[in-house]
Amino acid sequence: MFRIGYDAKRLFNNFTGLGNYSRTLLKNLATFYPDNEYFLYSPRVAKGPETTFFLNSPLFSVHTPRRGSGAWWRTFSVKRELKRHKIQLFHGLSHEIPAGIRRIGIPTVVTMHDLAFRHYPHFYPLIDRHVYDIKFRDACRNADRIVAISESTKRDIMEFYRIPEEKIAVIYQSCHERFQQEKSQKTIDYVLKKYQLPSDYFLFVGSLSERKNPLAILQAMAQLPAALQLPLVIIGEGKAYKAKVWEYAQRHQLERKVLFIKPEYEDMPAIYQQADIFIYPSFYEGFGIPILEALFSETPVITSNISSLPEAAGPHSILVQPERPEEIAAGIEQILGDEAFRRNMITRGFQYAQRFQGDVLTDQMMELYEDVLSIDAVA
């Protein structure tokens, strides 16, 4: 039995990619390795449906600062808590570990999701890039082992931070188990009515930003014959970019084809499962969990042919150049125009997704923990 500490800031306060990674990993660890003790350290805790499990389960011990700055506590003062709780291993779940933790003798693992700010600096403010670079570089250099969530991220860590390959383990991420459960038609019909959705539609899930590139979907739709211009359901936030998407839709008479919704998380699987095509033309991702959610939902995927996206989507999804909407349009025509091709995409994509099952990936993470702890014990 191990006493393992985690930087749980994103687990309790982020409800997109980084938070989903943290919650899925920790829930799987509790399921498959319930003999360990899991300590969660967060500068603050948001209580809600996605965090209730961690606040109520006896397997988790949640700790927040008693006073003062949460940011300072997370980076510096938390080390006192780790010593007091006799933590044997600390895992920074999102690019960071406490400063100077090596000096107190606690071995560390850090998960690196992506280095998007190095590839596309114009998407990030200068101060953010500077802070990210300092924190990420420090974590990579000082952690005992690094978890990269894709081979693409591993290559970036080696290139930008000159980290030796043997220090990095690629351990993919899974998605929430609810996306792996088939919904009844009655449930799907209820969700469609709840959000006033049609029975046929394209789907995009992700932040509304230049990097995620959902505008390219509308640009592709504008090239399609009217019969193939299914409505586009968009789930994501981003005020300025949303306005840009809406302006394009109006200019090309597509405003009736664009549906922005904010569904409850529990309704997401039904929305994925009913979609005709999931389209994700991002310019860069550390992995791309929405793609995995779509594959488990038996929905065909069109995504980009760069960064980690081919790893997430597999060989039976349609891969396109994200800056070429005409390739997205051609993919849509192929899927909607050839039912046998579409069914093969669904079947083979679902088979590919099985390699991302939670039990397999959790075993890999625990093997890494044991390896780090055994090396530390010998040292």
C-alpha cells in the first residue's frame, strides 16, 4: 500500500481537458487499486457533480491551505503538508510539481499534456508563455519520471527541453466510463428534446478558439450541397471566437445550421451517440479526449493529421489538413454518401478505442509508480 499525493487543482476547478484527465485517472486508480491512500492537494475546491465522488470517498483525503495565498501554498508551502502526511510519491497531474520538492526526498512524477504554446505562440499572451516555459521546464528537469500523454508530446519534451527519452513514459489517457455505455433510444430522444436538437447533425466539442479551429467546419459546410449541410452542434466556450463563427455563419446563410448548446455533462454521451459525424479540425492537441469519446460512442471521426490527433483517432478515422476546409468537406461527403464505408469507420474505430480502456492505462500508471518507488528505495 502506498501513500500517494496529487496536485488536484485541475481536478477540483477545471471541467474540461486537464480536469477530466485528473478525475478519470484518480477514479480509475481508486477502482483498480483501492488499497492505496490517495491525498489530493488543491488551493481551492469547487463542489459539484464532477467532484462529489472525491469529496465523499474514504479513499481520498482532500487538503487545502488553511490561510494565505493558494497559489503560494500550491507551489511552495504544500511541501510541509507532504512531509507531515508521509507521502511516498507525488504526482503533478498538469505540468507542475512543487518547487524544491527534490530537497525533501519525495520522489515525483509529472504529467505533461502538451507544449502547444511553443508551437503556436501567437495563441498565447507573452506573459503566459514565459510562465509556462519556466514551470514546464523546471518540472521536466526535476521530476523523477515524466508521463507524456502521447508520442507527439514526448517528442516535444525531448526537442524543446532536451530531456532524455528514457525519462519519459507515454501513457495515454482514457475518457469517462459514461461514454463507454450505450444509451437507449428513449434516453437519446429525451436529450434531443431537452436541447431542441435535430435527429441528424455534425458535432464539435471543445473550446472556441483559433487553435481548436471550429470555423473550418463551417467553411467546409459552405462547400457542400444543401442536402449534406447538416446542422452543426457546437459545445464549448469562447466569447470572441464564438462571435467570429457566428459572423461567418450569417455571412454565408448558415445561421440556421449552427446550434450552440451548454449541456449537462451527464447528457454528453447521448449527444455524441446520436451525431452523424464528430469533426475536430484542431491545429494542435496533446491528445484529444473528445475524439476518444466519439470513438467509444460509435460515431465516425474527421480530425487533423498533425500533432497527436492521428494517435487518438486511429487509422480508420478521416485525417485532414486543418487549414484545408475542402478536405473536411470531402470527408463529410464520403461518410454521408457511402453507408458501408461509414459502418466500417464506426466498427473499426470502436475496436481501436479499446486500447484506451481505463484498466489497461491504470495498470501502466501503477507500474510506473512502482518503478519510481523501487528506484528511490535502492538509492
